[in-house]
Amino acid sequence: MRVETVAFEAKHLFEMDLRPSEQVRLEADPATLHKTACLAQYGLGATLIIDDIIVGCFGFFEMWPRVYMVWAFPSAHVERYAMVYLRTVRRYIRAIEETHQPQRLQTTTVDDDQHNRWMRFLGFTNETPGGMPMYSVLGETFNTWAITYDDKGGAS
């Protein structure tokens, strides 16, 4: 198995086999290409490729000092490579912690068993028990997840 992590480029989202729900979310927003190009411009993202298959794209951006939004677009192949993907994302999060000393990392995900398990594995805490109804363009319930840090930089 050949595993590589490369700098995220907006075109990766359009070259990968998206899961149907991500495809609908991306197509629902005509500004998607522009938004992803902005993320790529800042160089704060990565793409995981295994045996020439894009498994997922992920990254982060600063909302305000020391508060970061983490984002991810897993591909239709992510379940086949779930542990490699999750370990890669976890290493990426640790690199954010070391490089940027955040006070908070946050993200949103669909409220389902798989995403909830994965977010806990990555060290996030669900801040919205019961979820946020009608959050997505598909009318799905989402959760907000966060890792907060104490003044010494440790996760709290």
C-alpha cells in the first residue's frame, strides 16, 4: 500500500469520488470552487492518497486568534481505509496543536453513529447533544465538535 499526504488543492475535491451526501452539499453551493480555492491558497490543508486513490481532503483555517475551524471531505473510499485516514487526520491535528497552540479547534459533522465515533476517536467533544436540526442543505441534523485547551496548551 502506497500512502502519501500532499498539499490540498481545490481540484482534489473534483478529482475524488465523493460520497453522495458530500456531492450534494458541494453542488448546492455555487461558490464551492472559490471557497476551496481560498482554503488551498492559505496552504492549510492536505489530501490523503492511497494507491493513487484520493481518500480524503482535510485542513483548517483561523476564525480568530487561536480559534480554528477544522474541515474534511472524505471520499467514497474512506471506509476501506478508515484507520489510515483517521490516524493521518489525528497526526494532522497534533501538528496544528504544536504549531499554532490553539485554545479551540472546532468542526461540524452529520449526527450519525459513524461520524460520532470518528470524532471521539480524534479527541473531539460533542457540544450539541441532540444535534442541530436542519443544519445542512439536505436538512440533516449536525453536531458541533470541539477540542478546547487550557492556558498551558493541554486539551481540556
